Amino acid sequence: MAKNDKIIQDIMQKVQKSYDQAKPLSTTDKADRVVAHPVLGLLIFFGVMWAIFYLSQITLGPWLAGLLETGMGMIGGAIEIGLDELGAGPLLKGFILDGVWGGFTAVLSFLPLIMVLFFFLQLLEDSGYMTRVSMVIDRYFAKIGLGGKSAIPMFVGLACSVPGVMAARTIEDETQRKLTVMLTPFVPCGAKLPVIVLLLGVFFTGQAWVTALMYIAAILVVFVIGFALKLFFGLKTSPEKTVYDLPDYKRPSLELGWRMMLAEAKSFIKNAGTIIVVLNGLVWFFISFDFSLAPVGPEASMLRTLAIPFEWALTPIGIASWGLAVAAILGFIAKEEIVGALAVIYVFSVSDAFDAINIINARDALVTGASLTALTAISYTVFNLFSPPCFATIGAMKTELKSTRWLVFAVGLQLLTGFFFAMWVYQVGHFIVNGSPGQGFLVSLVLTASLLGVMIGGALYHQNSSKEKAIHP
């Protein structure tokens, strides 16, 4: 045995190179010591994302939105002239201009912001940077039983949650795959960006950090809910070790970024041109008539009557407006519809909401009609970001989870998450601003105690139950 060891040592001395004899570090290797650092890497990532949000929502994006607004205004004026020449009545003009065209333009006005955002995200991906981000995040995902592969679906989900959820099928471990499917919709997709820009833009004008904060909050929510699921189910997962083939940094292709940006724009317009137009038309109809089909104001409309129970349900998050409740419900069909519905219900224009005067008009409409404040705007945004996604994403979740029971659990979890975080954003914020609890504070305490009880009970149950290879809701 000793002779064999001597032979092995002789061979190793002949073939083994010390660190000093190894190939000198390349520029990419030196950059990765900083970019892929577990702490500095995260700080750099947050800084890069803030810069992108600044360009897409404060400078370049709004400038392009102004150009688009001019064209949309000309088209809207032409439609109005055509209706006048045809002798259209006030109701028909209101339906077409306020219901259909108004809602469509309200959503479409955010297209330049979305295009700029995804253009730069594509450049980051093409440069090789996002691979480093996935590797950095891998270290932290291991804490909640996930691996680096789970970061890929969430990154894809920045554009749309549907392909993001479907991308989770590449994860071999069944537990990790299911958890990734449930957590990916918490990442704000392109359809949620208009909601963030409208609700926070009118109260925090020119402050890109507020929007960036929503994306950072999404990362925190993913970790908090992931840890809660791990605790609830008593998971003993061993995340698979992901081997990263880090490509050299390269100059990203502007042509590829342009093509991807146009593809996202086409997808966004397709959605806005179909279900959004139909829903806005229906919202206009229900807000313009009562149940006897007599023309009435919003407070006496069918929509107001139907929304009362949902208005009450949103009280703990500081919302006391039937219009906001209706918009949130329609958001389950398509998140873009939240903006269109608010524009129709409260009759304000967001096509030029980046102009200082019109920002004030939009803010006044939401403050007067919906009783929104800066605080409740944040809580309402949080609710819509982290509550269940659109129907298309839910359909993709059902396909990937392969279980109706799992789907019901996932959607229920998302609804609870959106409500819980929005509720405590409002309650804590109200106490900080006003020095007193907000409306529905006792309800908030009861719901929180119930939730903690369920989590503790679930953890104890799984701890004491027989060892299972699969987890079940």
C-alpha cells in the first residue's frame, strides 16, 4: 500500500500545477471576482436594475411615451370627428371614446416603458451578465430548498409569467419544480409594470427607486414564502448542485435586443387589443347604467352595487373604494386591465401622465374618486403584484403542477400572500405616518394569528408524520 502511495505521489508531482504555475487570470476571471461575489454581486445587481428603471421610467421611456401619445391623440381625434359626422349619440360616443379607445390607450401608453425595460434586460442577458446573477442567487436559494435553476424561470417571468412557469419543467427535482412554479408568479411581469408605474408614478413622481423597490420586494417575498413553505411542509430538500458554464463577457447584440423588444411589444399589443378592449367596454357599460338599463352616474351604477362586498374585503389593506376593488378583480383576468379599468372608472387620461400637469390630474382623480393616498397606493400595488396572476398563468401552473389540488393550494397561497403583505404595509405605514393603527387593525391581528397557527400546525404535523418522499398540500 505504501509503495502504491509513493507511485501516486510521484505521478501527482509530475502532472499537478500549483496556482502560481496556472494560466494567468483573464479579464473575465478578474471581473467575476467582483460581479459574482456573494455580497458585492447582489449590490451591483441592484444598482444595475435601478439604472435600467431610471432609463425606462424617468428619462428615455417617458420621452418615447410622449411621441406615442401624440400619435394616439391624433387617432382619437379622428375617431371623434368621424363619430360626429355620423351623428353618433352621446352614449355611443362615450362607449367608443371612453370605454373602448380610452381604456386601450390607457394601457398602450405604457408600451414604450416596457419596450425600453426589456431591451436593456436582453442586452444584459446577451452580455453574459445574467448567468452571473443566477450563480450569485444560487447561494441564497439553497436556504429555501431551491437551486440556481429556479432563478431562470423567475428571470423569464420578468417578461411574462406564462413562459416563466413553463421554464420550471427543466428542474429535475419534483419538489423544487413545484416550489418554483408557485413562486415564479411573485416576480413582477411586464403586465404588472403599468400598474406599478401608474399607482406609484403619480404619488412618487420622478423617483425610480420606488419602482426598483417593488422588484427588490419581490425577491424578498420569494424568499419569505419559500422559507415558509419549507417550514410548513418540513422539507428536507438537498438542492442539486448546479454547474455553471460562465461565458466570457461580450458586447451585446443591439439587433437581438431590438428583435426581442419588438416581440415583447407585439405580445403586449395583442393582449391589449383583445381582452383589454372587451373588458373596458364592459366596465364602461356597467358603470354607465343601473339594473333597469337607465343611464346613471357611477355611484348608482350596476358596477357599484356588484363591487360592495369586494370593497369591504379590502378594508384591512386600507382600500375603501369600490372602483379599486373592481380593478383588482379584473386584474385576475389580465393585470394590464387594472390600469384600463381605473382610467374608465375615474375618467382620467394616463396617455400623457408623464407630463407634470397631467400627473396632477391623474392624482386628483385617484385621490378624490378612490380616496387613494401615497400609503394606500403602495399597499394596493403590493396586493396586485403578489396576489394570483392572470388566468393564462394559472392555466400554465395547472399544466406544470399536474394536479388540481396543487393548483388550488398555489392560487390560495398567492391570494393570501398578496393580501397579507399589503395589509401589513398599510398597517405599519399608517402607524408610522399617523401614530395610530389603520382601519381593520383588529381584523389584521386575527388573520395574522390564524395564519401563524396554520403554519405552526403544519410544521408540527409534518414533523411528526411518517417520512414521505413527496410533499402534499
